[in-house]
Amino acid sequence: MRLSTSGIIFVLAGAALIITAYRFALPGLLPAGLLLLGLVLLSALLILWGTRRVSIAMSTNLQEVALSPSGDRYPLAAEGKEVEVQARVTNVGQLAIPAATIDFTPAEGFGDSTSGDVPALAHGASQTVLTSFTPNRRGVSGIDAVLITVFGPFGLVKMKKKVHGAFHVAVSVPILPARIPQDSSIRPSRLDDGKVRTGHTTRDFHTREYVPGDDLRHVHWPSTAKSGELMVRHEADEETLHSLILIDLVADEGAEEPSDLEIEFLLAAATAAGTAFLKADYEVNVVAPGHQIRFKGAREIDKLRLLSALVRPGRVELPAHDNPNHIVICSVGDQRGQELASHFSRRVPVTLRTLSEIDDLTMLGLSEDLPESWTTFESKRSRSGTGRTSAEPGPGTVGAGSVSAAPGGASSTPQGVRR
């Protein structure tokens, strides 16, 4: 609580009148001095009592998302996208609250501080204050505190008080477009086991030789003509395609540890890949430092984005049992990426993404997007060599034993809110 300029003048004038009344035996000045001091004291008591009965309810139009097993729910925002936050101020006390100013203090990386005006509120009255932030860093951030500044009657005293604690918002990496290829080169080599797979597949049945008792209506004449034997069509069982995404966030031995920005690039690549596979009806197993979660269907894309906000740097542990149709490895260094890829069968396609594919301009933040090759999986060119600082094209898609990669080459401020 602080005295305003007027309050300071009132206190000084009141004290001067009281001293003068006693010093010069002028009793008529004493009531005037006491009145001035009393007004300041009354103003302080009124705002002290009034602000004790202020309720602040924070909300946002963002969708809330939770990840198992913790189950903690967070409003989910995307890095670089404006987030609108609402603060509903309610006077739950018996006395009216004078006009006030509300200040929003964001967490680091969530945006700039903002403030808004709240009119005088009678008992039970409410006012909604809108504000917005543009987060520039992934992670769990949001608003650290909400402060209200109230001026007492006559403008003699003002008080700034914390009326709401942290309001957490999960900020995912930027949303990048990605697609899995339409050609068969990326499809798994296990298509001849007699099972249909949802997602990208080329057939929904297989053929076998005719045996007595088979319904002749199921004879597959093109296969019969080709093989010279009577062949029947046999419907296959359905099986979901699986992809495995590994996120390893430690540098190669002797190399510099990745910066926060470099980690965001790798997580953006992993999230783009996972989103593409989920949209194609793959089941996606994401293994990151401290996390191993399976996602099923496009409806769980937001959960994948939430994971990108929660992951912390560290070494990934390979899953004990997994038999994917495609593997995406996002690794800080080429050496570590090749090491992870070597654990998988040559029959399984592997896409490797490392920081050596990003050029200097992108790393300086002069480019908003990752290399185009990071959002596709169609390249089959290879290269050799390692290194974090190389601007040359990097790894793409082939078998695990020989990993390769493609060359990569409007908002408004809500009314009543000040920035």
C-alpha cells in the first residue's frame, strides 16, 4: 500500500495543522488536521477491506489436453500463435470496489506483460478483462501472477495486491505441415503376410491355391491365368500400421550440448512426423527422454503436441519390444542417430533427422520453418560424414542399416488491455 501524491499532501498538511495548533495555541486548527489524517486512514482501511473480497477467475478458449499416466490437464497453445486469456473480476464483498487496474505478469517466454482497466464494482458485480499473449518458447508456462491496483476514496491511497497465482498453459512446438509418401517405397516389406493394414496399403486380400470345397465364386481369374493354377481370393485380417518415433536430445561425445532452440527444431520435426502418421491412421509410438506413449488416430494429435511441450533434454531408451512399419529418429548428432538406427532390422524403413541438416540462417531464427525435407519422407539419397555445424543436406529414408536423408533445403489487442 502506498500514498498517492494527494495522500502525501493530506498527511503533511494534517500533521502541520496539528503541530501548529499545539505550538501556537490555535485549537481551531486541530480538528482540520485530524480530519485530513482521518481521510487518509479511512481511505486505506476501505481499500484494504475491499480488496480482500475480490475474486479472479482465469480462463482461455484453448482446448485442455491431458497425457497419461499423470493425467494433468493443460490448456494447449502453439508457439508463435496468439493466446487470448480472460480474467473475470468479481466483487464478492459487501462494499463497492472503486475503479482498478489489473496487471498480468507472464512467465518467461510466454509474452509481454499486459494490463487492463476494471470499472467500479458494486456488491456481486463482475467484469471480464481480455488480454492476449504470443508465446515464443515451448514448455509449460502461462501467467505467473495477476495483480490488481486499487485507488481508495479521494485518490489518497493506492494498493497493489496479488489476487491470483500461476495460470499454466502448455506451449507446443510450432505446427508444421507434413505428409507420408504415397509411393510404395516407404511401405513396409511385410505386405505378404496375408493381413490388411489400415492406413497406406495396396491390397485388401491375398490369393492361394484352390482346395476342394472352396467356393468357385472366389476364384481369382487374373492370378489363375498368371500362375497356371486355380487360385482363390482370400480376404485378409485387418492390422493397423505402426510407426516408431525416437527423440534423442543429447549431443555426440565431445560435441556441444544442444541449445533450447535446437531442441525445439528436433521436437518440431518429430511432432510433424507423428502428426502425418496419425492422419494416415498409423498407430504411433513416441519414445522420448522420460516418456513412452502410444497414440492412435488423428484425435490424439493434440496429445502428441502436448508431449512436445513436456519433453526435457536427455538420452532416449530404446523400447524393449516394438515391431514398427516405419521408424523416425530425431537426434542431435549424426553419430548417435546412426547408433540408434543400427538396432533395427534392415527391412524396416528408417528416417533420420539431425541438426546437421539445418543451415546457419535457420539456427539464427531468420527462417520460421524447418527444411522442407523434414516434413516429407520420400527421399532416398544418402550422404556420409557427421558434424553439428554442417549446412549440407542430411539423412532421409532407407533401411535401418544404411540411414540416409533428403536435402533440406492477424491479431488485435482486446479492448481495455494495454501492452
